[in-house]
Amino acid sequence: MNQKILDLFRRRYACHSFLHDRAIAQADLDTVLEAGRLSPSSFGLEHWKFLVVTQAEEKARLQAVCFNQPQVGDASVVVVILAKIADMDPDTDYIKALMAREYPGEALAQALANYRGFHAATDVKAWSISQCHIAAANMMTAAAAVGLDSCAIGGFLADEVKKILAIDGDRYEIALILPLGYCAEPAPEKQRLPLSELVEYR
């Protein structure tokens, strides 16, 4: 096994108490955001948008609608990951442009027809959110690689988050809230089930 990558996963854990007065270097934040940007997505449609919240007042308001989880208010930066909804409609310029990039030439017409059928049969909001979770996982691993801590926040009042950040609910859904910073306490030992209980070979 490659120990370097596994050590990053062992290092990463859900930080519940951040050093609120320790800033993140812009280069480190850029690395985390770039990891999200480079993430894989279904049909190559890059379902995400990242809102980077740094103002203390705005973080405090977000904490209140995240069931008062203190890591939201204390983190140096809070990245709110938005899942694209309206842009996923088969007739948007967004879809046409990205599908043309992924399926050039004669392949495009069939790809668009396939996508139209998929879109009609799919819970688009849930699908788009699930794609954003791929980006979030990569961002948390990248954060660990540059010495940052993180905590994936899935407990929030989505409509209230949209009000605070003036998000158009027709265009976006809240996929995840990702506080980033430096943990105020040492990481506990990683607790996970063994592979023998999780993997079945056929």
C-alpha cells in the first residue's frame, strides 16, 4: 500500500474546535479549492460552485442555522459548496458547452440524447448534491495534505443558508458546508471498521 496517501486519510478527521484567530495562507486555500475544481463528475458537468466565507459576522450567522455547531463560527474559512440545479437542464447553454467538450464531433448528438433521457428519469437535485460530495472529499484530503483541518457539515437549514448568502434557490442547492482551519485540540486515534468486515471478493 502507498503509505503517503493513506497517512493523509489517517490524519484527516472531523475537527469540532478550530483556532479561530489563526489565518489560512491563500496558497493553501487555493490548493483546497483547486482540488475541488479538478474533481471528477458525472458526464463531466462540474456540478459545483464554491462560496468562500471569511467574515466573522457571516460565519456566526451560518453557525446559527447549522444547529449552532461551533466549528462553523470558529473556522478560519467556511466553504459553502453549492450544487447546480438549473444549469443541469438539457437545453441550457451550460450543458451544451460542457457536453461538447466531453463528447466532441459526431458523438455529441447521441450524448445529448442520452443525457436528456437520464435527466428526465433522475432526481436532479439529489444527483447534483452527490456529485458535489465527490469534490468535498477531495478538498478535505487536499486540506490534510497542506496541514489544514476540516469538518464536513451536512446538518443545516438549507433555506436559511440561502437567505444569509443571497443564493438563488432555483439555480442552486446547498450540498455541504466545509469549515477549514487549524484544530484547537489534537486528533484522536482513527476509528474505522477493518477491511475484513467491509470488503467481499466475488
